[in-house]
Amino acid sequence: MNIEEVKNDLKQILTEKRYNHSLGTMKMAKVLAKIYGEDEEKAAFAGLIHDVAKEMSKDEILEYVAKHNIEMDEVEEKQLGLMHAKLGASIAKEKYHCDEEIQKAILYHTTGNKKMDKFAKIIYLADKTEENRDYEEVEELRKKAETNLDEAILYTLDFTIQKSIRNKRLIHPDTIDLRNYLLS
């Protein structure tokens, strides 16, 4: 599938808001890839499809997990929405024939992971900084993302963790592990 075919496919399965977020992530991924010397078209493609499974219903998620033998940890079982990253990585492989680098970037784009390479960090930050994002910290995060990936990720993790605490939500162990890794 070429990028236009994928856009048409996503228009059929995502809401307009989520589709626009995906376009914004695609655009920001390309910008960050250029800054950090990664493949811009590949980053754009990963940014476009990163949320392909985001709007699946609980039943669809559970059915996909069972059919594809995808493991869920205890946090994912309690916060099923986190599974969109694992499902998205699987769909990227099966439906869009993406390579392992794109699959891992999609897999890590929500919780983060200390195994993230530069490409995965770009997709992670593109998701958090795309033009449709308007939370309080986003302008500062955009500046950091264009100068230092690790500092930008650490900044993101700090406010994400604080928000999870305020909202009494579980924090995925990969998020904590990544923060500790970046600090050490």
C-alpha cells in the first residue's frame, strides 16, 4: 500500500479527530526525522499509522488479542486502552507489511520503553508534539524535541506520570523503567 491508500484506509476506521492527529503525527515525525538524520518517509509512514488500533472497542481488542496470541500484562488488563500500541504494531506488520523498526516504534509509542532506538523516540515524541496537541506543556516539549530526544522524553514522562497520579491511573512499568534509565 502506498501512503495515499493507507490514508484512505485510516479514514474508514478512525474518527476525523484521530485521523487528523495521525496526519499531524506523520508531519511531525518527518520534521524530527530530518533533524535527527532518520529516514523521513519511513518516519512519516510510522507516524501516520501509529494509532491504527486506537479506536477499537473493548470487544474488538479482546478478540484481536485472543486471535493473535498477544500477551497482556496486569496493567494492560486493567487499562485496555494501552493495548492499542501492541495491536497497532501487529497490524503494521500484517496489514501494512512494515519492518521491525516501524513495528517497535508503534509498540513503544504509548508507554515508552528503555529499548527504544532513535527512530522509536522520534515517533514517541511526534505523537506527543504534533500540531493538534494543545496541552499546557506542549510548546516547551516541541522545543526540547527539536534539540534533545532524551531530554524531551524525560520531560514528557514527568508530566505524564504526574497526570496519571492526579487522575489515579496506573503507571505502566515500562514508563517507570524508561524514566529511570534516562536518569541513570
